Amino acid sequence: MRRAPPPWICIVGRSGAGKTTVLEGLVRIFRGWGLRVGTIKHDPHGGMEWDRVGKDTWRHREAGADLVIGVTPRWLWISRRLERPLTLHDLVQELQGVDVILVEGFHTEAAPKVEVMRSETGLEPVTQPGERWAIVSDVPLELGAPCFRFGELEELARFLARRLGLPGATPR
């Protein structure tokens, strides 16, 4: 019997707006609460450099993600933090072994999203209002969703935990 997939949210925005920075902060917060976190990095253009120092997937892993997936139109990469060697049976279970998935990208997909916006990269939304659960910005914005500053990621995490129904998502 297949288990239901874990809850997930997309972190979207223009290039340079701070999507990876927000995602890293949420990974650290959720991990601090004892949750297992998976991340997905989407590169619709296909030029992603996988797991190189300083690149997005490396930053996801370094922030503490238990599972990191990178995907382009032609390639899929998966990196999983292991506490012990896995058998094939273990491996099948491990692929579903996270409590929440944070997705960087897929802004055109119909999905719940946090939109990251900075004055210097443009304040025109890339999301549809019904998909926008929250905004992270360097300036206050009224776009029909709660707006958090970059220094308020703990508040954003609590908001997302409630909306996603994360189990036991409370600070230690």
C-alpha cells in the first residue's frame, strides 16, 4: 500500500530574489523542530550544476535537507543523507521518509506557493493569486497573502506548518 506523499510548498520568484536563501532558512528551522525535510530544485532550462560548492542543490544539502532532488527537462538527480547503509527494501521506504518537501521553482505549475520578491529584482508577481499562500519581501506588499520580511522566516515557518498540517511542527 502506498503512503500519501508528504505535504509540499513551492518557493518561487525572479532570479536573484532570494528563493534559495528562504528555502535554506526554512530547512534549518524545520530540521530544528525535528522534521525530516526534502527539497527539489527545478531548472527548466537544463543548465543546472548538480551539487557543486555554492550551487543551489549544494546549499539545500548544507542547510540540512535529508533528501535533495534536482530536476531539468532531461535529468533527475537525487541525494539522500544516510545514517547507515541501506538495503533495497530500506531504499524504497527512504524515498518517502520525509515530513515536508520544499520545492524551489515550478512557478508555472498549479501548486501552493511562497513568492519571494525584492525591490531590485522587480515587484511584479510571477504567481497567480489563488496559489500564493505567502510572500517574502524586502518591502511590505499587499497582494492578498501574508507578507513576511527576510528576517521573519521563523514566523513564515510557523504559518506554513499550520497550513500544511505538519505533524509535531513546534520549536524544541
